[in-house]
Amino acid sequence: MSTDEKSKVEVFDGSEIFDLIRSLRPQLRLVLAVAIVAMALATALSLRSPKVYEAVTAIEYVPNPARPMGSAVEDVTENYSNYWIIKEFYETQNRVLKSRALAEQVVEALSLHENLAFIAFRPDPGPDVAPVSVETAAMILQSRLTVHQVLDSRIVELRVRDTDPQRAAVIANTLAETYILKTQDDRLATTDSALEWLEGQVRELRDQVDTAERALHEFKTEHNILSISLADRQNVIARTIEKLTEQLTTVRMQRIELDARVEQLKAVQKKGPLEATSPIIDADQEVSRLRARIGEKASELAAASERYGENHPVRISLEAELASLNAALARSVERIVGATRSHREEIRDTERGLQRALEEAHAAGLELNRLEIDYQRLTRERDNAVELYKSLLERAAHTKLNRLVHVARARLVDEALPPQVPIAPRVVASAGLGLLGGLALGLVLAILRLRMDRTIRTGKDVEDLGLPLLGVLPEITPAPPQKPALRAVDGGKVRRVGEEDLALAVLHSPRSIAAECCRSIRTSLAFMSPEAPIRSMVVTSQRPREGKTTVAVSLALSIAISGKRVLLIDTDLRRPRIHQVFGLPLGQGTSTVLAGQAELAEVLQPGPTENLSLLSAGPIPPNPSELFHSSRFAALVAEAHARFDVVIFDSPPLGAVTDAAILAHHVDGTLLVARSGITPTAALRASVRRIEDVDAKVLGCVLNGVDLTIEGYGGEAYPYYVRGYYETDDATTRTAG
């Protein structure tokens, strides 16, 4: 964060609170007055209020009462075992104790709706009190009942307030007894309701059990499950499938072997009978015999051919026998091939039969599985219905037994006794509360009064308008002077200074707070422009009686005492006052010089201190504003500048006439005077605007009538005006005009 950004951050240091407290100190009388009145009213009301007594009865909550029938007989009402559930139980029961229904039962039991003293809440009800309805009396009882849960316990205190201690005790005890009976009745009602529901459920479940058993029996009858169980049937089918599978495997292997033999025989069959060799053919005895004879005949034929020749009968006979044997051999081979094929077809038929039997067994198993699903479903429905029926039947029996036992969820611990000492009215406490309330109300009124105030009260208010605060002047009251009254010389005559005028407090009491304030204003003016000192100024205000003359005189005296030559000119030609302050005759003065009837030197009068000269207003003219517009006034200002170091003009108020605005145009600056708590903020703003409209300079503002006895008044720090540092026995607060 940059330095500029840090400078924009507002740091709360509590100064606003201290400013508010300081600004409220002038309202201290209002706050104290309201507090005292409130305390007095509270005390009076307490003394006139009837005595109120409070009877207390104690009961104990029993969330889980004992079970006289044993743990086997369970309660159908709530079971409170969890901490949060028990806490909720306590809160609920506390609300029940405060309920309207319970209060109405107590009202009816004690006829409180007809008890006038109870209704009026005082021992002597008077003729204006009449009986009320039960509902209204119950509401009254609710307002006088307090339910207090004792910390970390199950004890609850019922506190009933009444003007009669005996009646308070009776109401408290009746309330406790009614509540305990109500818990019993509520528990019994809950049990009855549960029992009724259980009996209805038992009847419904009995019908469900009958229906489930009939459905299961019909299913067994329909699917012939009565003689043999589904499990046994499943075992039979499983064994059948196992055997068929084994047989099918064996037959299938035989068929594969026969297929191979048939293919082999087909290949052998393409050769001659003698060349046809095969394990099956070779193993045949007939084939072996024929082959042996064919061999023998072939040998005999060869021998006969060599011996007899080709056409010999023996050879021909042997050839015929050999042909017959070859034909027989061919028929034997054909027989073997045909027998093998026939055997293969038989095996194939057997395989197909076993395959069909296995498929049928599988289908039967699947069908049995489907039946088992339905069977298990029906069995499960029957078993569940039976189990639930037994459970509810047992619970209903237990509930009937539990209904016979009257157990409450609360018990009486202590009965209420008639109280001996009233709890109200508490005069001291009421007075204290009244005082606190009065202080609070007084502070609110003081703050409202402060916020609604639209006047200039503090230096901060002046600075908020953009005006430099040149200083403040306190309220001034006369006091016996420390030395003889001063005298002024006028044409050789000695005249006493007006002892009653407060504007001379600076002169009479140079060590007073007022004198120090004037010196502070003088210093502020001196440091405003060190290189070009202010030599002439107009002192004015927005309204009369705001202290402009007092400021002008006090400032003139303070500057003169510092060693500078000062001329104080009274330019208020309508209501002049300078001559009254210094005890001078009206005589000749400002109006005479402006009218050309006298010179300045001829009408100047010495002041009560060295270096101070006075020019009173002179005779009141009919047209003061015209005189200030004349060239003679400009000449008067120029001559005064030539003869004096500082010239101060005491002018009329800005809000009344235009004289001050005209004068401001001829001087170095204008000093505005505002009175604390009197001058409106808008009026001071209008004064500044009016001076600026004539292109004149506003030097700043002096706040008059400030109560400096309040430390840090208005949030401003006036370090030089600390009470007790300067002698203040000669000047105290009072309004000065």
C-alpha cells in the first residue's frame, strides 16, 4: 500500500466517541433531570404496587420409567436413551407445563376464572373486575408461571406468582399434580392407540398367513410336489444328467472310432481282396481261412500249369476253385465293411437318443428351477407372514400387560409451601432500574437534542464550514474589580468607566481566561499574514446580541496592550454601543466626520489604556449606508491607516443591514463573530457568502459564549484555557452582548 493510500485509510482511535461524550456534557442537567424523574416514578409505582409472592414446587422428569412387568414386556411409547433425544424430551415437557391446555385444566379445577382477586392480581379487586372465560384465565395463569430447569439435573421448578401466598402454593401444587396425571393419561392413551393398531394388524396378518398357506398348497398340488420334494427331484435330475452325459461321451467316442474304421475300409475296398489289409479284415477268421486256401490253390495252380499245361482239366479245375475262393474272399470283405457301417449307424442312433434324453433332462432341470423360484417365493411369503404374525401377536399381548401398569414420566419431589416473603415490589431494584432507564432515556433525548441542534456550538462546527477558527471567548460575568474603576479623559474631563459593561473584562482582569482568549485571538491574527500584517478589520456578526462589540472591544484592548496603536471605530450608526462600553457621551463621532462637520483628530477620544483611541458613533444619521458609500469614508479609512497601526470597525449585524458588507470592501479583512448555541449554521454560512459577494476577505470566526468550564468542550482542546491556570475570580460565565 502506497503512502497516499495509507493516508486515505481512516483509523478509528475513539475520538468520535470522546467527542460525543464531551458534546453531551452541556446536556448533563437534562440527563440527570430525566433520570431523577424516572427513578422517582419507578419508586412511586413500586410503593403502590401490591405485594407479589412466588410459590415453588419441584418435579422430576422420568424419561424412561421402570418396567414392573420385566424387561421382556416393552413399552410401546418412546424410549429416551440418546442425550439429544433426552434434551429434546426436557424441552418438550417444559413447553407442555406452560401450555394453554394444562393451564385450562388447572383453572377449571380451582375455578380461577371466577376468582376476582386472581384475575385482578391484587388483594382488593374492586367493583370493576368481573369473571372471565376459562381461556382468558388460562392466559393469565400462563403469564404468571415460570418453568425453571435446574442445571445438570432432571428437576424442574414450577414457580407461580400471585398476590395471595396461599393461593400461589395451591396453584403450583395443582399444576404439578395435573401435569403428572396428564403424563399418565397420555401414556395410557398412547398404549391404547398402539394396542388398537396392533390388534388390527394381527387380524390382517392372520388373513395373510391363511392366504399364503393356501397358495403354497395349491402350488404343490398342481406340480405334484406333495409325494416328492423339489430337492429330491432336483437330485434325481442331476444324477440322470450325469449318467446321460457319461453314456453320451462313451457312445460318441465309439461313433468316432467307427467313422474312422469305415473310412479306412472304404480305402481298402478299392484294392483287390487279397491286397485289402486292415486290422478288422485281418482279424476275421473267414478271411484268414479263405486267404490260406487261396494261397494253397494258387500254389497248386502254378504246379499244375507247369506239369499239365494251360488247357489241362486239372489246371482248369484249379482255376475255377481259385476264382470261387477269390469271390468268397471278396464277399467276406464286403460283409465286414457292411457290418462296420451298420454298427456305426446303430451307434449314431444311440448317440442321438442319448442327446435327446440329455436335452430333455436339462429342460426338466430348468423347469424345476423355475418351479423352485415360485415355490421359494410362496414359502418365503408364508414364513414372513407367520413370523410377523407371531411377533405382533406377542407384542399385542405385552402391550395388554403394560396397559395394566400406570407409570408416569414425572413425579413430585417437593410440594409448594405458602411463601413468607414477597418477591415484589423491590423498591431499591425498581429505583435502580428507573435510574438506569432514566439515564438511558436522558442520553437518548440529549443525543436527539444535540442532533437536532442546527446552531454553531463548537470550533469544529466553524471549521466544518471552511472558516478558520481564530479563537473562542467564554461566557463573562461581572465581578468586583481588583482596583478602582478606570477613568477616561475627554476634553479635560474625567469620566468613570462603566463598571457594568462586560466588554472591559480583559482590562479589568488581565489574568483571566477571557483575557487569555483575547490574546490568543490577537496571536492568530498576527500569524495569519506575518509578511503583510492585517491593519484594518471589520468585526461583525449575523444577528444582534452575538457579541461582536464585546469581541471588537476586547480585541482592541488586547492589541493596544501589546504596544500597537489601535483605533476602535463605532460604525454601527443605528444602535451604537462603543460609547456605552467606555462611558462616553454620544457627542461627535463617526457620523460627524462622514458628514464633513468635523475632522478625525477633533473627535478622537483616548481609551482606558495607552495606545487605544476611540471614535464613537456620534449622532445617529437618517442614512448610514449612504455615508459609507461616500468618498469621505474612504478618506477616513486612509487617514486612520496613516495615524494608527491597527483600525478596528465595530459594524452592524450582516443580517439586518448592508453596512457591514460595505465596510468589508474597504478593509483588509472581516472578522465574523458567532455565539455558541445561538448562531444558526445557515446564518453563519450566509454571512460568509455575503462578504465574499462583495469581493471582501473573511479573516475567520471567533466563537463567543463558549462554556470553557467543560473540559475539552465540543471535542476541541483549548490547552491555554485550563481552569485554574489563570486567575478567574474576576470573571465567570454569563452572556455578553
